[in-house]
Amino acid sequence: MEDISHLTSANYNDVRQTLRSGDILLCSGNSMFSTLIKEATNSQWSHVAFILRLDVINRIMVLESVESIGVRTIPLSSYACDYNGTGKGYPGRVLLARHQQVHESDISKLSRLAIDLLGYPYHADEIVHIATRLGLATLGFHEHPDSMKQRAFLCSEYAQVCFESIGIHINYNPAGFIAPADFARDPQVKPLCYLNVGPVLAAAQSTATVSLVTHD
């Protein structure tokens, strides 16, 4: 991914009409688990998800696999201002990005698999496997697991499986596991903007507007 240090940050309402199904969320969380993932992958990214537009009901949904819940879908507006019912936005930074090889004709196939996997558990044991792979990688041993053989998914495994269904391959890192950072490193993934996240009144959740600002 190109330099993102000077990207603008946009309110959900300002950007929602420009988003497409298949657009990517890269998140940098602040929890202990997020910190573990960032340290294990030597990157700022702890979570990856992607978007499905449901224009018939005027919703933009996020498809993701999250710790303690598994594969789920929530409105993107929840990331902006009511993450997990807290009345606050996602506790960290959220970058919106787009893979240049995702086309409108791909969305039906992408969304079918994404929906079929809803409810699958989070692959918590994979964190231990990642630590093992990191150790093996230092000795020159590399493993590329087949995510579709499992029935539980890290966030990056879930996104990778769904993108593979439309012929888009995200390269594993050298230690042999797929991570949010691998999506960020893909040269076909282009940043769009940061998503403003913060508390708003529930009554204003769908209409709040904040002007664009620039992050240094």
C-alpha cells in the first residue's frame, strides 16, 4: 500500500455513498488482543474486514470474524459511532481501502460465500499456531495452510477465503499465515480514507455530519 500518512479522515455520512461492496476495512485496535496481533505481525493493523452494500434496505454492512463471536455482520455505521453497542466508535483507527481487481460482477459470488460462513467461530487457537509458525520461520520452515479446510477463522483468514472465491489471492507473509498486514501490503489494495470514529447521539447516528480533516 502506498504512503497513508496524509490521508483525510471522513465521517460515515460523507463517505457512505462512495463505498462499494468488496471494499476493505483495516483496523488498528488498542485492546490486548489487537496489540498481540500487531506485535506478532510487526505492523499497525490488527483487524481486516470487508463491506457489502445492501442498497435495497439502505444499509452498508461489514462482514468480519471477531474474537469471542466468530463470523458476523454489523452495519458500518456501528464502527463509526456505536461499536458493539457502546455508544462510541471503534476503539482505534479504521482505514477504508479498495482492491483494484474487485468488480461488480464478482459481488454475487463473494457475498454468497461470505454469508454462508456467518456463524462460524473465531479461530482463537490460531494465535498459538501463529506463534509456532513464527518460531519455525526463523529456522527456515514455512507453512501455507488451507483455510477452507477449517471451520473457524481469524479475521484475515475469513477475508482471504472470501476474496479467493473471486480469484483474488492475498499473499501469505513469510511465516506462513495470513494477517491483516498482508492485505495492507498487497499492491492492488489502495487506501481511500480514514473513517472518523467517535461518540454521537443515538438519534443522530444515521445523519451526523463532520467535515473532512487532515491527519498529520
